[in-house]
Amino acid sequence: MTFENAAAAVSQGARVAKGGTFFSSRGGLSRLGATAALCGALLGLQAGCSRQGVGPGEAGGRAGGVNRGPSAGKGGTAAGGAAGGSIGGTGGAVGASGGFAGGVAGSGGGAGAGNPDAGVPDPGIIDAGGSPVDAPVLPDGALNWCGSSGQACCPGNLCYGGGCCAGDKCVASGNSCDLGPGTLCTNGSCGPCGGKGQPCCPSEICTGAGLFCNSAVNECRSCGAKEDSCCPGRVCQSGLTCTGLDACRACGGPDQPCCPGDVCNGGGCCWSGVCYAAGAQCGNNTGTCSNARCAGCGSEGQPCCETARCYGALACDEHNACVGCGKTGQACCPGGACSEGCCVEGSSGSRSCVGAGFRCGNLGASALCSSQGHCSTCGGVGQPCCAGVERPYCTATGVVCVQGGTLDTCRTCGGADQPCCADSWCSTGFACQEGRCQTAGRT
């Protein structure tokens, strides 16, 4: 599905009857009358494949598959909303609006707010004059962590209900894009700019789904197809990857670029950004490729493969050896996972696991690691992202910083239909496609 078709599929709006679908501009989806699977209208694009593997071990759980448990919304119960947004039980009470991952209503009841945004005041969708406007009808399976008014834009600049992706934040149709005079959002276009074939908005921004700004001609054009420019967020159509030349190229086959997450098809091995076929010799005399691993590097006790890479739940140490990870004092495992404590950055930007009660790196004397993995007021599920050396990040296992929207926020990652964790990592059985974790092999 193209970006244009996806945008059209989600651009309908309707007045919401009492007890119908409600959309929260801050907290995501609070009540849904349909099952929240993945957004089928999300384009058929991918941010690439993903490294697959286990987290820091059975004792620590699987990175990217951690849910911190349900929180009841105001007037709701934990039974009404399962952890991380699963289906609400029979007779569950309706939770208050504002929950980030509220469950889907079960028979006879509604969804209690999932962790962690319960209790956040919910202003709904407000027009430029300060008055409430009709909530958009969302497609079945709409994502609850992006695409809604005030949230980060979904991969490929997609915003639901004909909204506009303005400055990495979705603006509801009918509201100002705040990109200059007359920039009112209408079906992905911000008035005189941002739509397909229109001039780019200030700062080379295109606000419609599946568009990028061709700065040479100052025009918003389609992106993501083979040999086209990558869409914002380095997103390309399924089976393609965004190369260093900012072009979408086929990936995963022998002699092709590796898909994001260093993944190759058919058990091939990724070496220095290029895929080697199973049975072939990996680069730099590092052995035969078998089951996506080069025989002479990357396993425990072996030298690290190129770009300081190790396989599975291992990390590359300062001696260029693959060692265990995830415990206090060790490097964080792939996806930013620690079996205990918090995954925090040092002054160089490298990340390691810190035990509960200890300081969280450079985040200040009052930022202490909690047993839940957050550093005081940042880094945990539903909390603001912590300030990093190069970019904001999260410290809890199975959590990633979703940038954009009203606030950069830590969201559960790595599981089905969740955002990809750091390093394009998804838990076992899933791959990072279209900017989120889907069943491996699904396109």
C-alpha cells in the first residue's frame, strides 16, 4: 500500500456518538470499539529489517518484551485494561481518557487505561479557536503511540484523520500547523505548503504522508519506492533499506546492503553492511556464514565482528571481545536491555547497566536508578526521555524513546505492533518493518 492510499484510508472524519470511539490528543487511544491490531493503513513501508535475538537471559526477560503491568484509569479497574494494551476482560469498567496503552473494550465493559499516562488531563482535539472539534474515525488497528493529534507522526509522516505532520508532531485537520501565516491543516496539506506537489513548508518540511522535500526544486514529492529518496525517518517500502546515499535500495540478498538491524535473508550474514550468502566466506577471514552468523567472530569469547558487533545477548568490550551483557557494570544488551537496573549513557555516549540506587550516569545527582529501570523522573514507561549525548533515550528494558509530539516519551517496544527498540531491535519472532515490530517475514 502506498503512502497516498494509506493517507486516504485514514482521512475520514465523523461525529462521535456517546459511547463511541474517543480519541485523546495526549494519551493516545482511550476507548476503541474494535480490536487494536497494527494499522493496516500504515503504508506497506518499512524502516528496515531488525536484528532478532534474545535479551539478557531468562532471568532478565526478553528485551523489548517487557510490560510493566496495567494501571487502572480513573473510574476503571486493572481488569478492564490488560498490561500494555491487551483486550479488556468481560465486564471491565471504562477507564478515564488519557491512557497510553488502554486495552480494547471487552464484552460488557470498556478498557481501563493502561500504564502509564493515566490521569493526564485530556483536552481532546481543539480547533484554532479553542473549541472542540469532531474526533476522526481511526482505522481498525490504529497505533496508539503515534499518528494522533499531539503525538509523534507515524513512520512515513502518517497522521490519522487527515492530519498533518508538522515539526514531527501530528496536527489535527482544521488546526494551525504553526508553520507561518495561513498554514491551516487540511488533509495533510498545511494550506499553501506541505502537500504533494506543493512547495515545501519552512525548514524543508512536507506535512503529508509519504512525502519528502526535494530542496533542489523546493517541492514535496513522493518517497520510499526503489531508487527514490528515503522518506522522513529513513523509511522505505517493504524489502528496501535506506542507504547512506539517502536512497531506497533492495536489501537482504547476497551482495545487497544489509537490512536495518544487520539482517540478511535466507540465513545470510551481514558483514560491513553487505550481505553474504549462507555457506559463503565472511569478510576479513572470519569464517563461513551459517545461520546468519560468521563462524570466526561474534560469539562469546570470540573477537567482535566488524563495527563492534556481537551475536545474541552479547556485547563488544574494550578489548574487542564478545562478552556477556545486561548485568550491573556490564554493557547494555542489544535493544538497550539490562537484566537488573538501568541502561544509562556515560560521557562518551556508550551505555552500561547501573544497579538500583546508584546514580544514572550524567543525568544529575538526584537521578537515581530505580528497581523498575527508570532514573527518577525520566527513562521509564510513560516518562519523558532522558537527555543523551547525541539524542534522548530511555533507561528501562524494553522501552524506547518515541520522539516528536508534545513530549518525547518512553514507550514499550520490541513486541508485536510496538515501536522498534534501539538499534532496530525486536524480540524473537519479530522484525522491524514499517517502523514497528511485526511477525518476522511479514511485509
